[in-house]
Amino acid sequence: MEMGFRWDFAYEILPQMLWATLNTIIAAGVGYAIALVVGLFFLLGQRTPSKIVNVINRELVEFIRSTPLLIQLFFVYFVLPQFGIKLSAWLCGMITIGLHFGTYLSEVYRGALEGVSKTQWEACRALNFSTVYTYRRIVLPQAFPIAIPGMGNYLVGIFKDTPLLSTIGVAELFHAATAVGGYNYRYLEPYTMVGIIFLTLSIPAAMWVRNLEKRVNVAQGKIKQ
Amino acid sequence: MSYFAFLAEHGPTLLLGTVTTIKVLVCSAILYVIISMIFGLMRLSKKSAIQGIATVYIEFFRGTSLLVQLFWVYYVLPFFGLSLEAFVAGVVALGLNFGAYGAEIVRAGILAVPKGQWEAAHALNFSPTKRIKRIIIPQIFPIILPPAANLTVELLKATALVALVTVVDLTFEAKQINSITWLSAQCFGTALLIYYIMARFALVPFLRWLEVVAARKVGR
């Protein structure tokens, strides 16, 4: 077998890899969208007055957060069909990622809401604002900037965890690299290219998140330009 | 087949896998702590070359996926004549990946030590090595342990990935049993429970204990 990096081979498989990258981006985007919504539901469970719901919610979040995403993927993919629910690998992957990262996002939301000073609530009370109005016009606009760094980090986090989807057969970038590598008996180029593609996407994304954070802080008047 | 019958038959296998998972966890935790100390200090070096190396290392390992790194170490390094055993490859990849995250924690911890401590050590004419070793490092533990504890729980979860490069750990055994018996709910459910118990009732209490000890050591 030829040693060293074969540029011609890398060039040959490049289109295939780039197409698969598109799938990775879609998977990350859809998974993130689901996680954002799931996080809201966990947040609701946390803030409802019912003690039982609080406890169940907390234990569920704790369970999901302290077990590996990989086995959760296997669980959803292999167990649901036994109960007659047949979902595609894509759907299973998206649901699992949404659930897993939803628990993390609910913590981000919680931290952001707690970051809003209590006096803001009291002032709204004093002004006789309704709860909905208080959330919409006073609390959420202040909580959102606090949540942005955390939310951005988990977007990058989900992106980096999408290769796990290949284990249940979702045709994303890593899956494509493994397939190409197996077909040609060469893993050096495909896996190296996966690494480079991830770097070229996630480093700008992380920089963008950092930049966004700074801009929000400036807009909020926390930092002077 | 009842769940108890399942446990009686496959429980020992799963426990054997759990032992491997613990071994992977301990080895990679030791490796990542060492790496994060070294690169966390390098990141704060005044020499731009040293700082640059650390920055590249950190950005590289934080910017790519752990699974990709793991496969690269296991399947690609042999192309360069370096064949690692699956267990070693898994530990190395985990250690390098988490070391990058840990280095940032160490860096933030060192920066969080009050400036007066540096100045006092300087005023007492301590050598730079002694300053770091005797004054700064002992003080960073109460600062870095809480985020490091989170990272270590993430590490336990991440050890599941080594199953994909044929390390026979808990995840590997669960997958194996699943492919023989097709009792997916039982085997993956049990694996999830074991990971949960390890994290919640062993690892987290241990790390909390470490935090308490570290806080007491600096007199808090």
C-alpha cells in the first residue's frame, strides 16, 4: 500500500465529502432546532408550581445528562421498533440529539432567567404588568443576551457530536468517510479530510459566537465600544 | 425472558465491560489532567512560540469531533507506522481531546488567582518555578475543580466512544448482547443505568469530596 497522503485520491473523493458535509450541517441544524424547543419544555417542567413535576423533571434531566449520547442513540434506534414505532435513522438521530442537548439548553435558559435581577420582577409587579407582558417585554429581552454564549456553544457542540449519528446509519460526513475508506482500503485521506472540514466549519462558528456575545454586550451597554 | 433472567445471564458480561470502562476512565482522566496542566501553563507563557503551540493544539482538538480524532488515532496512525492497541488509542484520543478543554480551565484558573499573590511571591524573591509550583498551583484547585468535575463527567460519557474502535467496554458488551439476543430495551437500558449509577453515585460524590478537600487545603 502506498504510504503518505495521496492528493489525487483526496481530490477524487472531495465532491462526495462535500455533499456529505451538507447532510452534517442539516443534521446539526435540525437537531439544534429540536433541542431549543425541548429545552423550553424542560424549563417549563422546572418552573411549574407542582413539586412532583419538578422532581420528575429534575431526575429525568439528570439521567439524560449523565448517560452517553451514543447509547441513547442505540436505545432509541433499537428499542422503539419493539414497541411498534418505526422511525428512520435520521428521525431517531434528530430526536435523540434534541432530547440530549435539550437538557443542557434548559440549564442555559434557567441560568439566563436567574441572571435577570429580581428587582425587575418586583418593578413589573408594582406597575401591575401581567405575567405574559413581564416575560415578553421586560424579562426575556434581558435574559436572551445572557443565554447567547451558552446557546452558541451548544450549537457548536451538537455539530461536533453529529459523527455519532453514523453509528446508526445516518449518511453524514463521517459515515461517508468510513464508506469511502472501506471501499478503497484507505482511511488516511477520508478521515483527515473530515477533520479539516470540521475545523474549517467549527472554528469560524466559535469565533462568530464569541463576536455575537461581544456585540450583544455592547448593545446592552455592559461594555463600551 | 424476564428482566431478572436477562440480568442473571448477561449481567456478569456487562459488569466485565464496566470494569474496562472504569479502566479507560481512570487512565484517560490521569492523562487529561497532566495534559491540561502542561498546556494550560504553556498558554500563559510569555514566549509566543510556546503560546502558539498550545493555542494550535487547543483549537485543533476543540474544533474537531472526538470520534474523528479517535478514528484518526486508531485507523490512520498505522499509515505512519504507529500502530496502537485499541485501548491505548482510546485513552490517548480521550486524553488529548479532554486535555484541550482542561487546558482552558487551567488557564482561567491561573488567571483567577489574585494578582497580589504573584506580586507577593515576586517580592519574596521566589524563582519563577517555585512561584508557580508553591504559590499559584496550590491555589487554583478550588477554582478549577468545579468546572473540571463537569468535564470529568463528560469524560465518563465520552468513554462510550472507545467501543467503536473495538475496546471491549460496557457499550461494546451491550451492543454485542443486543446483536445476539435482540433484547434491545434490556441491554441498552441496563447499560444506561450502569452509566447513570457510575456518574451519579460514584464519580460525582468523589469529585465533590475533592472540591471540599481542595477548599479546606487553602483554608476556606
